[in-house]
Amino acid sequence: MIDSVDLSLVDWSRAQFALTAIYHWLFVPLTLGITFIIAMMETLYVKTGDEEWKRITKFWMKLFGINFAIGVSTGIILEFEFGTNWSNYSWFVGDIFGAPLAIEGIFAFFLESTFIAVMFFGWNKVSKKFHLLSTWLVAIGANLSALWILVANAWMQNPVGMVFNPDTARNEMQDFWAILFNPVAVDKFLHTITSGFVLASIFVIGVSSWFLLKNRNHLLAYRSIIIASVFGVISSVFIIYTGDTSARTLAAVQPVKFAAFEALYEGTANAGLVTVGALRKSDETIGDLTVNEFIFKIEIPGFLSVMTTGDREAYVPGIKDYIYGNPEMGILPAAEKIERGRHARDVLFDYKKAKEAGDNEAIAALRTRFDDPDFIQNYFAYFGYAFLNGPEDIVPNVPISFYSFHIMVALGFFFLLLFALSLFFVLKGDLEKHRWFLYIALWSIPLPYIASELGWVVAEMGRQPWIIQDLMPVSVAVSHLSASSVKTTFILFAILFTALLIAEISIMVRQVKTKSNP
Amino acid sequence: MMTALSHMFLQEYWWLIVSLLASLLVFLMFVQGGQTFIFSLPRNNMQKTMLVNTFGRKWEFTFTTLVTFGGAFFAAFPLFYATSFGGAYWVWMAILFSFIIQAIAYEFRSKPANVFGQKTFDVFLLINGSLGPFLIGVAVATFFTGAQFRLNELNQVTWQTPWHGLEALLSLRNLSLGFAVLFLSRILGLMYILNSVEDEDVTKRSRKKIAVNTIPFLVTFLFFAITLILSEGFASDPETGKVYMEKLKYLNNFLQMPLVLAMFLAGVLLVLFGIYRSVFSDCYKPVWYSGTGTVLTVLALLLMVGYNNTAFYPSLDDLNSSLTIRNASSSHFTLRTMFYISFAIPFVIAYIWFAWKAINNKRISQEEMETEHHVY
């Protein structure tokens, strides 16, 4: 019933989606944040009537426009790739996943695209206040569009609010509000948009620092740095807070992923949080999986237990607990989950066969299984495990998860320090004297991009092998295409996106360099 | 039985919404049609700048409508999304490629240090303008002519040819709709120039080009329409859901749904009236006649192929894998939830209209291009 899948097809499909998502995410966070910064600047222009604020607004708006177009280009691919490359997934979850995408289009994209035209072309055509309103609506629209796609993504991490329908062989929405207010969705949305605010703030401070280093555009630079520093400090504090709540939610709903972040193989009470560490492969294996060990690590004792439960003495399960099971903690062995998943799959297939044969007695008997809470909670909940080859398949790539997570967190704290220093110096009025800081600010521009991309690596690579946690592995979700077709489009996308990125950076740099003193 | 907010009602309601989005998309592809004249209409750089900026201020609407159309189709009829996108891979990928290069072309073309030069980005606009409408037309034609796929018991699609959608280009009927949409978008693009550009020379030559493009449009559209009406169609038994071939199915659909037929005829007449006004009068507003006509015609065609127990995405390989609005839709709960959400659509349309009017209150002139802060 489910054909054997060519693994190279799965790998190429994953690579293509990752490529598109990574490129798309190079441009989106700046849009999320800089639109609010621009709106704040324009508000000051409208409030004070100071023409310099208008010039500053227009300068950042120009950079935003260049960035926006390429973000839109790469975004359209992502939406359609759910269908083109993950068609089995699209059917299995379309009843749930499609609705947020449609709402995103109806509410957010139209808001953004309608008022962006007013924002760029309406300076001399509409009133000041209407123009300002349009700018704010672009910022709100951009961030609203992030909400809906993140709601959809959060459902993949923590599927809630649905019921499986064996007749259609798919999950169907049962509770819209449960999907919208999925705890993962709330955390993810707040954490993601604030990451965009942080990135945009560093972008603005970095570019402005360059002006100061070149002894140009002082007023633009100072005013921009003040706004971006305040926005950045607030956003940074908030991102650390949402990062903390995200981790707690994750520990509850995706515990293997959470254990992989910390490379925690052995569960323990009073678990320490690794602040810095390096991994290497050990001699120990679990099936095909090689266990990693620390070359060195610096830990905060008990802090991981506190983070996950609020209790320093709490037991934090490790990867081996989830592979071998831990009866004391009520964790089933992965092998048992695989058995239960296969049973659920067999029941579904038997139901389909009975329907095909028109065996009404069997149909009625098997159909009731899917209304039985015991079957749903204890068997169907592990449906996706039926397609795994062995217990060790439940473990994502530990080194990638570990390093991505820790670099992202470290950068998050660095950004807070950067914003605090920037605000301190600029308020003190001697920012230009600290040329070392201006250089650091300038060279920090790529760092939030790295942190932001690592955030997605953590979220998506950490979820493996699942496309929908526990319900569907990526190997089952893929479209029935030839690997060579996907490889070809991957190469075409890679060339095209890279060429466009080069053009974008080149145009941005030129726009900054040629910004004349007012 | 169809009652208020029954699953059947909601399936038909959402087919109407998706069809409306598709018909608006075809109208808004005047942007693509206009782009195809980037090298042939302007006589100098200023005229080219005016042409590019006329369409550059509207590309986001087409883009957003395409994205919303995709999202709405995914939400309301996910089996179509999974089947067509996952199966006709190459056609959809080609469409997407053409749209990627459009968005950045406008923003990058006139910017210094754009690496590839203005001409490259202008060629991108030409490619998007030609390929986009043509391929979307071919893809939509398969709603009437069918595609080579098969679904298994878990509704997973397997495409039956290694060409993954490119085989649609071998059908004369598919090609005819592809070319009809392309030439219609070119006509609408020229009409939009009449509406929005203040340049007598450009206006005069646009009117001539409308006349020239009308001939291939009429030939290809009439070929498609006549063969459609005379062809067998893919009917679905409302009791069993089985799909079978029915003689003159699409003609019967029109006759059994007179309102849809009236919409189709009114749409075609309005398109022709707009063309007439463009060529034989000094009217600057024919795009609104032909635009309305386009929306009505496309809407009528899609309602005709979705309603009245018809398979809207027929399988040529296995008739019973064909998709109907009954077997391809989302659940009752999802459609009902989205039904309430759709009440916001009139509000969205209202603010789009308001913003559009605010920006378009003056036609684009040479003077504006010389003073405007944000020029493509």
C-alpha cells in the first residue's frame, strides 16, 4: 500500500526544501523587524514634522524594498513545495495545514501587498497620516503572515486539535482554537518574530556604524542607532524569555529533540545545562547509531532540571530512555512504539481491504476501533513509528542539534550585550569615540542571520525523522517523483537563489555606499 | 442533501471562492501580459520606464492572488493540491520559476550594481510574462481534458508518465487554452496601459497591438470553447461517486445551469466589447469591461467544471481516481471554519480597492517618472 521509497529521493527533497527555506529565511527576518523600525521613524516624522526623519525613513525603506522582493520570490516556492515535493504529507494533513495558509493569504499577504504600494508610491498621493497608517499596516501584515505559517509549522512539531479519519486516510481538524493556541505555536511565533526584530536592529546599527566610521551621515546614523538600540534591547530580553519558555514546551512535547540539543544520552536527576562543549564519536553504538560523547563541557549544575520542570532534583530523560524505555518515568521503549504503530497501520489496511471487498461486518468492527480512545491513545498515537526500521531511528542528528542550539543561544546573549552597549554609548553621546565598538557592530551584521538560520536547523533537523511528530516520517511524506527530477530542480534553485543573493547584496552595499549626506 | 452549512453546501461554496480567486488571477495577469511588451512597445527609455512602472506597481497583487489561490486550494481541496502539484511536477515548477524571477526583476532592474545588468532583468520580465500565463492556461486546461495520474487507497498519487505534467503540452486543446490565456493577458496588459499611462504615442500603438493580439486570442479561445462544448465530459454519479464519460457533458452542464451559461456569455461579450472600445474609440477605460468579462468567463468555466456532478480534475489513467469537489475536499469542520473566516473577504476587497484608487488617482506621466522617489 505504501510503496517503498527511494531514500535518495527523500534526501534530495529534504535538501531542496531546506535550500528554499534557508534562502527564504535570509530575507524574511529583516522584513519582520525593519518594517517596525521604519514605522517608528515615520511616526516621529509625522509627530515632529522634521524632514530629516522623513529622509531617514526613506533610506531604510529603500533597503527594505530590495530585501522584500527577494523574500517574496523565495516564499512562493515554499508554499507550493508542500504540494510538489511532499504530496503524501499534503493529503495527510491538508485538512489542518491548508487553513492557516489560506488565512495567511487572505488576511496577511493582501494587507502587506496592498499597503506596501501606498508605502512606496503614496508619499505625494495620500495624506501623511494615511501614509503612516499604511507603513504600520505593512509591518503588522508582515508579522501576521509569520503567525499563520508558524501555526502550521507548530502543528508539525506538536499535532493537536485533530482526529484521524480512516475513510479518507488523513487527519482532520476538530478544534481550530487548539491549533491556533498550540503552546508550541505561541512560543514559536513570539520567538521567531522577535528574532526578526533583533536581526533588523543589528542590521540598522551595523550600517549606521559604518556611516560613523566613514564620518558620514551623522544625524541619520545617530537617530537610527537610538531607535534600533531601544528596539533591540527590548527584543533581546524578550527573545531570551521566549527561548526559555520554548525549551520548556519542547521538553514536554518533543523530548528526544530536547535531549539531542543537550547531547543528553543518559537521563539523570539534577541534570546540568551545558553552556560550552565539544562532541566526538564514541565507540558505543545503538543499532546503526553511533553515540557521541563530550570531549569537554562546562555545565551549570541542576539548571537543565530547573529549566524543564522548575525543580532542581527533577529527572531529565536522555536519548537512551526513549530508545530503551524507562518504566519509572512511564516512557515506552521505541521498539514497543514501533509494534503499536504497526498494529495501528494493520488495522487501517484491514479496514481499507474490508471496504474494497464490501465486507460490511468487518467494516463496522474495524471502524469502531478508530473511535476507541484506548486504540487512539495507545496505538494510533504511534502510527508514524510503523514506518521506522529500528528504535534508533527516532534520534535526530545529535551533533548538528547540539552545536546549532548552543551557538544560537550564545549569540542571543551576545546580541543583548551589543544592544546594551550601543544604547549606553549613544545616550552618553560618545559613540564615535569607541571605534572598536563601531567595528564590532558592523561585523556583527551576519551574526543574527546565522543565529536565525540555526534556529530553523534546530527546529527542523531536531524534529527528524518526523515530518509530523510521531505520526509521519519524512520518508513516507515525499511525492512519488524520480530523484533525478528533484536533483535537477535543486540545482536550478541553488544557482538561481545564489545569483539573486549576490545581486541583492551588491545592490544593498551600493545603496549604502552612495547614500549622500543630506 | 444540501442544507445550510451542510458539507455539500460548503464544498460548493469553497469551489466558488477558489474559482473566484482563479478568475481574479487570470484578470490580474494583465501584469504579465503587459511585461511581454517590454521590448516591443516602447520607443525610448522613458516610455520603457513608464511601462515597467505601470505594471511594477501592481505585480504584488497578482503574486498575492496566486499565493492565496494556492493556499485556498490547499485548504479547501487538499487532494487536488497533493495530486496536481505532486504529480504534474515540471509544469508547476516551470510556473514557479517564472514567478521567482518576476518579483526581483522589478526591484533590481534599475538599481546600480545589480550585477547582471538591466537587460537580464528585463528578459526575466519577458519570460515571466510569456511563460506564466501560458503554463497556467495549460495547467487549467487539464481540468477539462484530464491528466495521467492514479490514486491508491490512501489517496497517494502516482503519476503515470515520466514527464510529470509536461505531457499536457502535447494536447492541442491544452495548448489552445494556454495560448488563449497568454494573448488575453497581453490584450488586458495593453488595455491597462491605456488606463494608466499618459503618453499619446504609447496609447496609439497600444490600440494597434490590441487589434493584432485579438486575432490569435479569438482563434485559440474559440477552438478551446467549441471543442469543449462538443466533447465528452467526465461525469460523476452523485450516489456512488463513480466517474464515467458522458457525451456533451460540458454543454449539458451549461444548459442545466443557465445562470452559469449567462455568466459565460456575458463575460465573453464584455471581453469583446472592451476590445471593440479599445480599437474603435478613444476610451481609456476598456480594461474594466474586458477585465470584468475575463473574471465572469473564467468563473463560469470553473463553476461549470466543478458543479453538476462533474470531475474537475479527471484522471485519464483511472477514471475513478478523478477528483470531484466531493471526494477532494476538506472535512466539514475545516470548510465550516473557513466559511466564517471568508466573511472577511469583502473587507479585504474594500481596502484593496481604496488603496488602489489612492495610488491610481493620476495616470503615470513622464514628469512623475522624473520626480518619483521609488522608480523601477
